[in-house]
Amino acid sequence: MEIAQLDKALAEAAERGGALFVAGEAGIGKTSLLEVATSNARGRGYSVLSVTGLESEADLPFAGLHQLLQPVLPSVGALPGPQKNALLTALGMRAGAPPEVFLVGLATLSLMDKVADERPLVVVADDFQWLDGATSSVLSFVARRLESTRILLIAGLRETFQTPVRPEQLPEIHVEPLSDTASADLLVSVAPDLDHQTRRLILDEALGNPLALLELPRAFKLKGTDGREGALRSTPLTDRLERTFSAQAVRLPKLTQAALLLIALDKEPTVGEVLGATTRQVGEEVTVDVLQPALDAGLISVAGSTVRYRHPLMRSALDQAATAGQRRNAHLAFAEVIADPDRRAWHRAKAVLGEDEGAAADLEITAGRAQNRGAPATALGALELAASLTPHGPDRARRLLAAAELAFQLGDPPAMARLLDSAARLELSPHDVARMTWLREIFHDGAPGDPNAIARLVAVAREAAAGGDRNLSLNLLQGAALRCWWADPGPIAKNLVIDAVEQIAGDVLDPRALEILALAAPVDAASRIATRVREAAQVDDADPSRTLVLAFAAYAAGDRAESIELMDRAAPILRAQGRLGLLAQLLAVRGWAGINTGQLRDAIHSTEEANHLAIETRQPIWTAISKMGRAALSGLQGEERTAELLIAEATEPLASLGLSIVLAKAEFARGVTHLTAGRHSEAFDHFMRMFDPHGPAYHEVVAQAAAPYVIECAVRAGRNDEARRMMTLLEALGKRTPAALVHIGLRFARPLLADDSEAQDFYETALNAEPKWPFDFARLEMSYGSWLRRQRRITESRPHLRAARDLFDALGVQPWADKARAELRASGERIPEPARAPRQPLSPQELQIAQMAASGLSNRQIADRLFLSHRTVGAHLYRVFPKLGIVSRSELARALESIEPALAR
């Protein structure tokens, strides 16, 4: 059945692409199935790339990827420059800055796509659990993006292993044991001379495992059956097979056994390395003849100049059977003959008993090289091992803290906590204490705490600044400011942060200092921040992370226009560099900025893409923030059920953290949902919770987004006293900040609360003011038109109501367009029901791709920007055309002008 499933996947590969896992216990036949799939693929005329993970190779960054792509590396030159440089740097074929693993993933996908242009491509990765972390990450990235390509990825995985980078929700073929009949037939074919009792015992022991059926007969022939079946059966099958292989090795010559242990401790060593290390161990010259007994026994094979075991269990069997002393001696022998500095450093380190600064220093250099190649997981392992070998306390602490920082980058909280706890037990310098404080802070992502926690961070930041480490000081202050941002700690704690950053940073236009100020004092320092951001933004800097920090500072200070301009400047560079973690954050904020400014089409695909990337880069807070943006957009489009579902999905995973920013955004999303449905009193209640300083959803910046709506809701609900109290609060807020949303809200509210004699002047002032963000301006036009109609100034009302209707239609918010139409009908204007196009709605990604195609970008250019295969882009456009009722790319721009954006299905 498994072969039939693989054949079906192969048959569909040419049209649909995809990825699947072949999982099962050790020896169950996964490798054999992959070999059959490989043979069948070649028989169909497909190209095949393959890699096999090796446990001994798991510490070498991108070793598996190099093995996989070796046959197609001559085609790397055809890749876009950034992708080519990233891939060659990762593979150690070019020097350069550490590449982003996602950019390496995109380069790998592009290279595979190029191969698949000629004929379908099958990528086979056996023993996925043993691939180095960097390769696993790249292949997982690729696997998630193979829809509608001509690429099929098949990965074999031992079921008892959990790999953190395995893509979720991919199809899986679980390899089951052989049936009783098939087991008996296989046993007869390999061991026809067994007596009935031994055959029965082997069948009982093997439990349908093909490798056991092949290997256990040899063990029984060597040992016989002596009535100890029960004791043997109590041992796990994998352990029994390993014992079988160990028993085979023990009967080989001593020199051969020594060589077999060496082969078990390195990744596919060359014959020369094995012979050289064996010579070092035994003190006499050995020749290739020493390997012949193992070859005859079927334990190893030689391919070209490299030696490998026939099955991974054979490798682990020889490793486990050796004593600790034997393994150390073997590692030392390898360290003396291997030329590659990284492999040599690992072997030298594993040969140490106790502490050895020289081995630790070599391993630290290896960690640096791994970081430079974009393999932080390998660097983390090297630094942690180096720290364990370090005799001097301060050096050990330094290496542990460096490893902890890498663990944070990798999103591995347990490893980070373990490393920090180990460092805390050592004697630390004041600088190390400050660094540990910062690491513990970023470990919690600036989670909200009491004011005392913020005061401690500020105190340590001042000490770091006094010690000359301004960078660490600002890092600590950023942690303190984030705590102020996630949940308001009160004015005393915020003032501590503000005073410290102003003293440490001075008037220097340091983006981080501006961000700290914006996070801690987004309202009262808004004018200063906005001015400084504009000045700092004039500096010509190609670093998108600096631009992004400035954008976030502008956003926090309420300057949405400057924030959008800066984000739009940084986004293409982050895409080109493959920095998906930062891109996810940017797109989430960009989506909310689009909601605030009425750029709803942009907001739809920004929040959708942000959500996908935040999940992929494991950023739960940003996942929630982007999902909440999608909820608000659903609410504005009248999709109440979708909005509430998204709010629940966003808030539940973070319920225990007490993040007021998330709770405030949830109240905003619920508020606009009720407002759209015409339930003004309920909407007012939700909006008011964002302004209550004693409530859990209080957040000064998020509350600004509700300013254009909250007073209208109170007035429409007949809660006029509350509306006036809210107006007093907004007036006071407007004196503290120039934030556009606050002043739009004030201009919208004044005519609603004014007498009829004053209302017109207030409306005209609001209509002539800037900025004219389309959604809020359309609401203002509709409000004014409705007021004019109620004043019986019918003719004057209609142009404003028509303008509102047209703006709402253009924004794709149908319930609001219907409100404007209802007002027009009430004015006596006859208007037909809007023609509902029979087209299907586009998903956010389809809309984004269609817009990019309409702007003139090619499929490959779109693919590079969205981290997709160009064939996936083509497939999306293939589905878009009939939905829009068009047949060519040239018709896209016109068709997109009239569609209503739809949220993802």
C-alpha cells in the first residue's frame, strides 16, 4: 500500500508538486521504499536529488544541503545575486556575512525550480532526523512552498524522533510491519534452513520488522536458542538489532574493530582518514586490507574514497558498544589526521576528559565559522561544548552567555534557560551580570511586570553605561521600555526609562533610543519623537533593521504616515535579505497602519502574510497581533463570525501573559464589528475599555485607533452624557499628542455634540482638514450628508452621501456602502441595487499576487518577493483569471479596480 501511495505522489508530481513524510520504526523499510521511489522516478524520466542524514554529521552546518545540491551547483550562477551569495556562503564556497536561513531556503527552492523547468524533480531525504539543523530548516522551508510546482520532496523519518523543524500538516505515509504471511515468506527466502522452533521464535521477535527478519537469523546461528527467549523479548527491537550488529563486529579482527569504531564516529570519513587514524591508534602501519572483513560481513560499503555503514543502526551499535575511553582515543586519533579545521575541532573536543582551554578555543572558532555560514544551531552546540571544556570561570561564563544568546535567536527557551542557569552559578563580572539581565529580559520578550522589575532593569542599564557598554545599556532599556509597551506600569516607572535613555543617548539620533522613548512615552513625547524620526530617516542607511526601528518609533508616536513610508522602504530589503522574522513584525504593524489609515486592501494582504510568517518564524505575540488585524478587517466587512473566531484564536494562547496590547486590539476588533453591524451601545462599551486606565485592556496607543469611532457610538446609542465625558478625555489627549487619529476623532465628534447652529462649521472644518484617510473620510462624508438630510437640505446632502458610497465601495467594505445607499434612498434618490458580480472572491494571497502581476512584475519576481516558487505564483494566477472573468494578464489592472477584497477562506 505504501508503494501505491508513493506511486500516486510521483504521478502527480509533474502537475501539483508537494511534500510527504515516510515514517516508521528503525528497520521497518523506509529506506527501501525511498529507493523504490527513486528508481520509479528515474524510470518516469524525472530528475532526482538525494541526501541521507548522518548522526555524526548533525553538527556540521549545511552538510546535508551540500550533499543534496552537489549535482546542480553549476546552475547556481543563474540565481538572483542575493540568493546566489547566500547559498554559496552557507555551503562554505564563498566568504561573506552570515546569510539568513530563509534566504538560503529561497535560493534552494529557486535552484530546484530551475532543475524542474526541464523535467519534474524528486528530492529524497532519508534519515531526516539526522540531518544537520540548518539543512532541516531549509528543507522544511522548501516543503511548505511546493504547491503547484513540479517538485516532490519525500523525507524518511524514524518515528521515535521529534524534529523541531519538521513542517506541520504535511501528508505522511506510516510504514506498517509486514503481515504474518509476508514475514514468513521473507524469512524463508533469507534463511531456508532454520528449524521450526527457531523460525517461530524469530517471527515472534521480529514483529514484522524486515531488518529484524534479515539480521536476527544470523544472531541465532551465532548464539543458538538456549531458552532465554523471554529475556531477549523484553529488550526493545532496536536494541536487539544493535546487539546483533555488535555481535557480528566482535567476531572480526581487532584492527578491523578499531577501524569500525572510527567509521562510526565521523561523517563518511575517507578511507585514508580511517587508515591514518587506525595507524595512530595501534602504533603500526595498516593498509586497506583492514577493512575487508567488515566489507565481507556486509557491515560497511565503500563509495569512491568514502566509507559508510550499510544501516544507521550498525553505526549506533558500534558507537554504543565502545567504552568511553575507546571513543575518546578514536576521536583523538581522528583529530590528529583530519585536515578540515571544524571536523578536527569537534573530534579534539570529544577526546577531552575534563577541561582543555585549547580544545575549547578551537571549538569557539568553529562556532564563529558556523555563525558566519548562517548555522546558529551548530554554533550553539559548539559553544555549549566549548564552555563545558573551559577551565577559567569568566571565560566559561562568556561562552555560556554567547550560547544563550544564540538559543534566543533560535527560539529555544529551554536551552536558553539552561545556559543562563549554568552561567548564574559562576562568578560573574558586573558586565556579565548586565548581559545576563538583558538575556533574561529578551527571553521573556519584555513581558509585562511590576514597576520594580522595570526599575531593576534601568539600574542595571545605568551600570552598563557607566562601564562603557552603551550598546548593552540600550538593550536593557529596550527591555524595560517593552514592559511599558505591553502593559502600562504607571508614570513613575515610565519616567525612569525616559530619564535614563535621554541621559545615556543624549541628542544622538540613535534609532534604538528613539524606539525606547516611543515605547515608554508614546503620547507625551510624541512631538519630539516624530521630529527626531524624520531627522534620523534622512540619514542614508542601507540597514533595513534601523529603518524598521524608526518606523516602529513613528508608529508608536502616532505618526502613521511617516511610519508607513519607512516600512515600505524597509520591506523590499528585508525580503531580498530573507529576514522573515523582522518581515513578519513589519507586515503586522503595516497591516494595522493600513487599518488605521483606511488602506484596507493593503492591510488585508499585510496581515495575512504577517500571520503566515509569524507562525513560520515562531513569534506568538506577532502571530496574535496579525491575527487580530485580520479580525478587525473581517468586522469591517460584516463577517462577524469570522472576526470573533480570529479574536479567540489570537487571545487564548496568550491569556496568561496579561498583554494589554493584545487585549486592547481585541476590544478594538470587537468594537468595529459591532459598529459595522449597527450595535452602537455594545461597540461603545468595547471601545471604552481601551481608555480605562484601571482595566486590563488599557493601552494609550491602541486606544487612539478608537478615537474616530467611540463618541459616534455613544451618541448613536443615546448615551450623550458618556459621550461628553469621552469628549473631555479626548480633548485632553489631543493637547498631549499630535497623533492624527486623535485629532481625526475630535474633528468627527465635535459636530455630533454641537448644536445645529454650530454643527455645519465643524463639519466643514473637518472635511477640509488633513489627512483625508479614505475610510474615516467616507464616514465623515456620510455623517455630514445624513445631518444635511435631517436638516431637510436634501439636494446638498446627496453629493456627500454619493461620495461616501463610492469610497466605501472602493474600499470593499460592503456593509458601510449599504449604509450610504440607505441614506441616499432616504434622501429620495432612486438608486438601483448594486450589481453583485458573479465572480468568486479572491483570497488575500491571490489578491496580493494579482496586484503584483498587474503592476508589471513577472512570476519569478513575485515569487522572490513572497518566498514562493514561480510555478506556485503561476498556479495562483491561473485560478485568479476565471474568478475575475478575464483571460489575459493585461486585463488584470482593470479587473482589480472593481473587485471586493475578501479575507482568506
